[in-house]
Amino acid sequence: MNNFAYTKAVDINNAISKINENDNNKIIAGGTNIIDLLKYFITEADTLIDINSISEMKKISELPDGRIRLGTLMTNADTAYHPVIEEKYTLLSKAILAGASAQIRNMATNGGNLLQRTRCYYFYDIHTPCNKREPGSGCSAIKGYNRIHAILGHSDHCIAVFPSDMCVALAALDAVVNVTGKNGFRSVPFADFHRLPGDSPHLDNNLEKGEIITSIDLPHKGFSKNYSYLKLRDRSSYSFALVSVATALEIENNLIKEARIALGGVAHKPWRVKKAEDLLVNKEPNAENFATAAEVILAGAHGFEHNTFKIDLAKKAIVRNCMMALDPRSQRPGAKPSL
């Protein structure tokens, strides 16, 4: 870990001013990812700017049009257990609680969750080539051990995946990310916030230099009747997803009126295919139709030596999770939904 200065920001404008003083200044909130990045010499900071004193970023509020605004400094735990989130956006609550350990959720913030970096082994090993860590050095994962890596949206430069559970649910809910920088305030649709690797995998998202996430807006529709979050991993304890699925359905008279299906653990960003969701509209909610949608979602998927199994796993996970969404009670411990 390199030496760095430490300072506290008193408000959003002060934080923006401090972050723009030096290209190598970094924000710290919960610190559950940035500290690891510093310890492993993956990133350096001249100054860490602590934003935890900005109280307006620590609350949840209802907007005049019925949307819910999540403060970026709310912890993952406080968000997941908030009565409004538990009741109206249960899918988001379930996804958050599937991620990390309780201790980390008690520290990690909503904004930090969106900004966390990949858990690719080679990204964290500074002695191996990694285009995400050192652009132009190569991607060790492509011909290395790539069990946890991408099957969708990857490039010749990077096959890393984005690790967040919370973001998979936010993608399914069509959340909006609000950011503020030296050029003012702007809102970014969640689908446009994270990036695919292309030829610049070191860029995880579309934040402009010196911008700070101030809040996340949840649309009025929370899909509180038919939802499910499924996380498949190598062990049931704290572990990142091999494949995860967030499903939100609106059903009337045994017909699907709207479908949202987002995947995690398969790409450089949460993965949604609107064409597949549209195919389900006015269809019966059954395993056959969900399987058809799964084929469309995984169209073009390509695995590598150790992770081709994830393609079939993802298809089966989509069907299973969509069926679970028909009866959220099936998500209780020990319940086994029938397909």
C-alpha cells in the first residue's frame, strides 16, 4: 500500500472540489473494495477523500412521482432491511442479502456497490498481465484458469465479470443512477452506467472524471408480487456468483404482461436482452416459454476452456428462477419449486 493523505468532505460540492484537485485522488465510503485495491497495489491514491459526513446521501426518500430515491451512502444492510425496500422492492432486498457477508453488508455502501471492481484472479495478481489493471499488457484469463469468467459481451482484451448482486436487481428494475460533478447533475439509466470491455476494459463504467454517485432512483413499479433472485455459486457461504438471475414479472389472468430478466456473473455488466423479455409478453408463464426466452438471452454466448458449462447453467437458472417468481414463497429455505 502506498502512502496517502486523508481528508473529509463536508458536503457534495466540497467532495467534488477535492476529487478534482488531483487525478490520483480517490473517494472512500465503506472502504470494502478500495482498501483491497490499495493493499494489493492495484490502485494508488494521493489523497483519500472520506465522504461519510454527507448526511443527505445517507437517507431514503419518496419522490413526488412515487419513485424511491436511495442515498449512495446508505449501507447495503440498511437498504435491504428498510421497510419500503422489503415490501415494495423485495427483489432488490433479496439480491443485496445474497451478496457478501453480513459484516461487509454492514459497511458497504450503495454507491460503492455500483463501483466495485472485478474479482478476476489475474486482476488481483500484479505479477500477471491484465488489461483491466494495466492496459495493453494482455489478458491472462483467456488462456488461463477461467471458470468464473464471462460467457457474454467479452472481448479479446478482457473476459472479466462484474461481481455485484445488487446491480443485477437494479438492472432488472430499470433503476437510474444520479451523479454530480464539476459540470453539474445528470441522471444515467442503469443499462448505460456500466460498460462492456471492448478495447478499453480498464473503464468499468461511464462516470466522467471527478463525478460522484449521489443517489439511485427506483421506478414506481417494484414487481412485489412476482419476483425471484437466484444465485448459483461454488459454495453456499460468502462467494461470488457463477451465474445469478433476477426475475420480475407482471402477470394478469395467467398471462405475462411484463417481464424483466437480468443475469449476473456472465458478463462485464449486468446482462439483459429486451428481445427475450418482449417474447414473453402475453404468453403463459410456464417452463417452456421461459426456456425459449433463455435461448434468446444466451444467443451468441461463448465460453472458454473452463467455463463453457456456464452457458447451459445460465439457461437452466433462468427457467428455474422464472418459475420461482410465480410463487415467491418457493424461495423460503428448503422449498423446491417444481418445473
